[in-house]
Amino acid sequence: MTTISVTGHMDLTDESVPLVRDALRGLLRGHAGGALVGVSCIAEGADALFAEVVLELGGRLVVVIPSRDYRWTKVKPRHAETFDGLVGAAHEVHVLSVETADRAAYEAANKVLLERADRLVAVWNGEPPTGKGGGTADVVREALESGLPVEVVWPRGAARRG
């Protein structure tokens, strides 16, 4: 059994979604079925795409929700149906005991992702950390510093909004 956690950008362009989904499918296909456990915070973008592919391939999904208020304060209406569907399909759901979705909650969730993982998949354009903490580049840095193998997924043509 292989446990793979994900970190990645939330703000993928609409054109990037199928590119990233296909790249994740190709990467995870070798672990398909009961041998695959995917750990994700299921945020919009990379996290949700990863979770969907894990389930599509017959893997088990473990969801980490950063705070008690996360669903109601941070999940945008356009992502709510996907979020709720992934929570319903998960084999495990861990809601952290943090009350408010803030930087500390995200950093705590990232810590759980890294602790649970045998490997980390990063849907990441390679840009350095923003300095805010808790972002994709920060999680990649923490994983590498701890010796956790990291596989970067950023297919040709992928881009972020804005």
C-alpha cells in the first residue's frame, strides 16, 4: 500500500484542468486499486482533481479538513458540490480541531498531509514561496527537507488564473 498526499495550486485555468487530471491519472495509475491511499484537503483545483483521480482508480481517499468552519467559510459555491461529494466518498475524514480557517489551520493540515504520506505529489509551477506560509512551494520545501519523495506535476500548457 502506498499513501500519497497532494499539494497544489487552487487557481488552475479551465484549460489546465484536463491537462492536470490526465497527468495525475498517468502518475497514479501504477498504484491503482487497493494499493493506493490518497490524502487531500480537497480544496478547489489540484487537491480536488487528485482526490477525484484517486477514487476513479479505485484508491482510498483520506480527507483532511483544516478547520471546523472551513466548509462554510472557505468553500466557494462553485466548488461546494464537488467538495461535498468528495467528503461523502472518502474512506476517512479528519476535521482538525482548529476553529477558524486561517494560515495556522492550513499549516496544521499540511503537517498532517506530510506525516501521513509515503510520497508527495505537487501540482506546482515551480515558483518560489510567496512568503505567506502554507502554500504549495512551502509544502514542497518541507517535504524535501524531511526526506519525503516529491513528484512535481505541471504539464505543458498548464497555467494559473490571474
